[in-house]
Amino acid sequence: MIEIYEIVKAVNRLKERITDLTAQVEFLSKSPSQKLSAKWLDTEAACAILHVSDRTLMKMRNEGDLPFTRIRRRIFYQASDINEYIENKLRIKNCRESSRVSEFQGFRVHAMDAEDDAKDAEIERIRNSYKQSKL
């Protein structure tokens, strides 16, 4: 009986992991980096790809987060630099999420252990009451 319960728990954990991985694959397949086909992008195109405003893009430029080239009064960004920026941000985000998930899973394991202990105690109590009623 306990072995079946352990197998069911393992299958449920695998289902959750598969769901998480599927969500990550879908997110990465819809990544704006796939849209980068031009070698140079103007401010408007860079804003559209990064999903930021022109003011935010200017802030990123001033802080040195995103390299740029100024030709006369226009500013251009290399597609490879934007792609690298996106990949770095995704990598950082995934690292943060995985640490949060592992913390949550650790909490969930402790909660499941407490639930299992409570169920075991309840089963033991029922067994004892059944044995006493037999006597």
C-alpha cells in the first residue's frame, strides 16, 4: 500500500516538472530574440523587441547595460547586442526562479511530510480502535 502511494507521489512530481518544462519551452520559443533578423535596429525596433519604452531604453543606454552607436542624431543597436542582453536577462530570471522553486519545493516537502505523519497517525488510531473493538 505504501509503495503505491510513493509511486503516485513520484508520478505527480514528474507531471509538475513536465508542466514547468513545457512552460519554459513555450516561453523560449516565443522569445523576441527569434525576431532579430536585421543587423542594426533603430530605437523604435529595439523598444518593440525588448518590450520597454524609449525612456527605459535610454536609461539602459546611459547605465551601460546596452551598447549603442550614434550616427548623426540617430541611435542604433546591433541585433547581436540585443540578443545577448535578452539571453542574459532570461538566464538571470531562470536562476532566480529555480532558487525560488527549490525553496518552495523544500517547504512543500516538509508540508507533505507533516501531512503524511498526520495520515499515518490517523491510520494507526483507526487500526488500534478496530483491534480493540475485535477484542
